[in-house]
Amino acid sequence: MKVLITGGAGFIGSTVASACLDEGIEPVLLDDLSTGRPEFATGRTLYQGDISDGALIDRVFHDHPDIHATINCAARIVVPESVADPLGYYDANVTKGLALVGHLLRNGCHRLVFSGSASIYDSGQAITEDAPLKPLSPYARTKAVFEGALEDITGGTPLRVITLRYFNPIGADPKLRTGLQVTKPTHALGVMIDRYRAGESFPVTGTDWPTRDGSGIRDYVHVWDLAAAHIAAVRRFDTVVPEAGPRYLPVNLGSGNGTTVFELIKAFEDVTGKPLAHHLTGARPGDNAGAYPAIDRARDVLGWTPAHTLQDGIAAALAWNKARHTILKDE
């Protein structure tokens, strides 16, 4: 089997490609390398360019007419950046995404696995795929808008789509072939690792949220488990979204439990064997109590449940943080 992975040199896309290789699936990567890394494409077929470039997509399918499905991981994803550049985000995540869909349909590729985001949901516990949407940033709204467009398109074309709505990916490829490439992560675990390495205190932002210990709650899923979900989606695609039935299906991917900030600190200390310096601060503008998903649909339709613990994800993230300078050439 062969799959096209757009954004295939980024964190998620390259990890999915690694898992594909380990499972006997040949990945064909497409990435403009604006944030992706050429090192993550080493030994893999890479087409460098934009997902909206029709001539390039045509060349990919001319060279690889046996592509079974496309996994679309190409997107801009930084929330503060989306606030500063909403037009750029709509162009990258919606306009170019729609162009890609047109190119796929023209080339007869009707199976699409889309990298969605849990940011489209409101805060809450055990969120199902049918929960009301409440995107709170331009980035999140681009993901919600594009999902709506995909669902509409499946109603009037041969396109079929499985959207995988990620919660918070952590960790790295267990073989350390790929990992988080950004130098200054803004998610909680990334900030925690940076503060830990620098010997600085980690801020706990808000301690009076309506959660089990007052700190905010999030859901973390090992990126290797995410990769396994993509493979399950590709392998089960025709069963999950058959041509004769509803051709659009969103699926939540997460641990299904949720982790508070204080629980994340405890898990971090379990992995490192050392106390983590931290201090309490007020909530930041725009913060909320957080959310975590119900993952029953992923289990029922994809046969997927997470195989890795929170501690596994933390350990993998720490290992990647230590090793990344040996892989990324400019570090």
C-alpha cells in the first residue's frame, strides 16, 4: 500500500510516515518545508512544494498512480500567529486545502484522512464528536470551516473523509527519527521541559478552575499512538466510510482521561525522578478550564485505543529534546 502525506516533513506527518514504513506502507511526502524539516524526509520520497500546486499534485500521481489514500497534515497551527495573521491562516488552511481537494479529485484519489483539531470544541469533559463547536481563535476557526467544507464536498462528489480530531500530541517517534521541530514550544509539556532544562520554575496558570484539583485540565496523547490511528484509518477506510454510506466521519483522538496541570507535574517528576520547581500564577487572558474527549468512536470504528501512558509520552519528549541537536543540522 502507498499513501500520500501532505505536511509529511512536519512533526505529525513525519511521525505518521515513520509508522507507515514500520508497517509496510510506503509514504510519499509532500511538504513546502516552511516549517517541516528536510532531515525528516531522509530516505523517503519527498516532493517539495505547495499543496495548492496542481501541476505538482498531478506529477505526484503520475509518478505514483497506485496511491491508496491521502493523509493531509499540512497546516499552519500556531494560535497567537493566527491572531496576528488571520488572512494568512485562512489562505493556508482553507483556500489551499480546498485547492488540494480539487487536485485529489481530478486525479481520482477519493480517500482523505484529515488532521483535525480539538481546538474546535468548547471546554468540557468526555467530549464526543457530536458536541457543539466553539472555536476561539482564527486557527481553530480555519479548522472548523475546512471540516464543514469537507463534509459538504463529500455530499456532492466521490470524496470520502475521515477527520481525526487531535487533542494534545506529545512524545516522539520511539526510534527518534522524528520529533517536535520547533525550538520554542508553547504547549504545557514543552514549556515544562524548557524550564526544567534551564533550572527555572514552571508556572501553573490558575488554581481555581472547576477541576479535581483546581488546575486546568488537558488531554495528552502520544504521537506514536496518533500515528497508529492514522494507519488504522487508512487500513479500515473503505469499511468506516463506504462509498454507499455517509462519506464523512470525525473521530476524536486522545487519552480519554484528561490530565490536570498538577497531575502533569507529578508525572514529569515520576519520569525524571526529581522535583519540578513550579509556582502558582493567575489565569491568562483567554484561558479556560480545559477539555478532554470521549474516545469510544475511535475504539469502535478504528479498533484504536492508546497504547502509551502519559509517562511514556513525557519520557519520549525528554529523549527527543536531548537528541534533537544530533538530527536537526542547524542546532
